[in-house]
Amino acid sequence: MSEKKKSGFEALAKSSLYPQEEMLKVKKNRHSFFIGLPREISLQENRISLTPDAVALLVNNGHEVWVETMAGEGSKFSDKQYSDAGAKIVYSVSEVYKADFILKIEPPTLEEIEYFKPGQTLISALQMGNLKQECVNALLKKKVTALAYEFIEDKVGGMPIVRAMSEIAGSTVMLIAAEYLSTVNKGKGIILGGITGVPPTKVVIIGAGTVAEYAARAALSLGAEIQVFDNHLYKLRRIKHTLGHQFYTSTIDTITLGQSLENADVVIGALRAEKGKVRHVVSEDMVSKMKQDSLIIDLSIDQGGCIATSEITSLNRPVFRKYDVIHYCVPNVASRVANTATTALSNIFTPTILRAAEEGGVEEMIFSHKWFMKGVYTYKGSLTNESVASKFGMKFKNIELLLAVRV
């Protein structure tokens, strides 16, 4: 009897159980990345993509990380810290670009693109407002798979890196305003905010996104009087609800905005780019009617600025005067607090890399997750971003269609 049962189970295992096990989906092997962190050569860029702690975590998970010497210096991270974390310190640009996966902050220059080879992956900023067609063509020629981190979304449709850098910019802008309202910097000689018996500082914020939210929160906490302008009513409602304060909001009407600017002590341009460029909503005539020694901080300068009199400045020469109004137009404000910004970026990049490794590599990550796929703008020699194609009159391929023919 027992022998029959035994043979019966054997037969069942061979005829039923074994074939079903064969049909189960087998999970792909975990992928190991070879990651390169170049030193940024762009003016005023002090950030690096990963902290030493993040590098240690990646190395402990089987990934190889090469860091170009002094790449973390601007963020106050030393070569020794990266070396102790398990990274290899390399001493030339050509060495760090041997990595299969290049992770950097600024878009690559034409000189940097020369070091790329076919099949490499790049994650960096794209910066549509300053993008040059020759750089796009160079990446296409090299057959690099390039992702713009400002386009990468999270699972709920947010843009985590844009959000993080906007939070930093919004929080930092009021510190900048306090500096240039000071008598020390030949400003109006007034405190940012207000004290008993003294009228509060008047702050006009143009835009109602994340930058504006954090700038407004900082201004309100100091006791300033704020006015927020934006053409999207839902954004104006959202910022009031988020901050939990009653303050003046308005759509961008030339007359109303002009009147507010005439009385403003500080004007913050925080409009978000649409179709790669911000439009000027403050004319030169409006600026000419502002009070002497009042301050303009144009945080939209990275995409061309939203104030007609704005011109890009540098940390060495951060301000200029026009119509006796102080203009601060330094791009990349987050780089002023590079250690904080690097930590914020690292907190986003690290889990994304670990997730991509679990998925089987960057390509698998791209085609498994639409929120990640949205960051891709060149894929193995094909332009896949419609906005970039439209800007330069180039042809593009829908990356989702490439999925259908992928081998």
C-alpha cells in the first residue's frame, strides 16, 4: 500500500507539479553597477550626486563606484571620506568616464561628451533653457542613454529632485534677501520681517509653486507682509491652504502687479518654466518705477528669467543695479548650500539606483516603470523627448514604441 502511494506521488510530481514550476516567471539576476562621479566643471557648481554614506551603502550592495579626485570638495566631502566609504579615487577625467553609469549634476559639456562611449548611461540635469543642439547631437552620435533628473517622476507623479531643489531655493532666498536689505551691502537698511511699532517688509512673490511656498513660509515666519502672484488659481488656492495663512494673492495682471511692485521692498521671481522657457511678466518700465534700493531676486534666471531687467550674475559678482534697484540673478541657488543639496540629491538617487539593480539594470528600470522612463531623452542613438525635438526641429521616437520592438 505504501509503495503504491509512493509511486503515485512520484507520478504526480513528474506529470503535474514539475511542469507548473517550469512555467513560473523567474526573477532576473540582480545587476551590479559601475558608477562614475565626475568633478563638476560648470561655473559655481559645488554639488556632487552622492554622499560618502550613500557610496558606502552602494558598495556594500555590490556596486563599484569611482570618484574623480576633489569631486566632493565643493560639498565639503573629502577624497578620504569617499575612499573610506569604498570608492576608488581616480585622478583624470578620462578614467572616471570609463564607468558604465555616469551620475552628475550639470549637463555634460561637449568636451565631456567626448569621453563617453556607446552603451553608457548618463543621469544629469538637462536644463532646457540653456540646452544646445550640438550637445544633443553629440549624445545621439555616442549612442548614450541619457536621463534628465528633472523629468524623472515618483510613483504619484511628483518630481522629487525638482521638489527638493525648489525647497532649498525657497528656504535660501530669504537669507539672500536679508543680506541685501542690509546697510552693510548698501541696501535699504531694513530688517527682513517686522518688529513692534515698525511696518513689516513688503515681499512680492511671482509664482506659486514649491519655491514660492518655501519662500513665503520663511517670509511669514519673520513677520513680512507677502503678496503672491500666479496665473494658475489652483496653485494660489493650494499655497494658501498649505501655509494656513491669509495673505494677498492675485493672478498676474499688469496693472495690479505694477502697483504692488512700486511698494515692494523685495521681489522674488519664482515662475516655473513652461515649454523650456520662462516668460517675462515684469517689464523694464515696471522695474523703473520701483523704490530706490529695493531688491529683485530672479530665481527663474536658469531658464531665462521672468523679469525683463534680469541678467545672469555669479557668486563673485552676485548683484548689479538697474534703475537703482538691486538685482540678484545667480543661477543654481541650491549650490550655495551644497552640502545640504548633495544630501538631498543623494537621498533620492541612492534608492533609485538600488531599485534599478533589483530590476536587472537601467534598461529594465526604464521599461518597467513609466515614472522613471519619463526622464529619458536619448536612448541608444534615438531622441525620445518631444520637447527637446520641438525646440530644435528634430525628429524623435516615442520610447514606449521602442519598448514594443526591444529585443
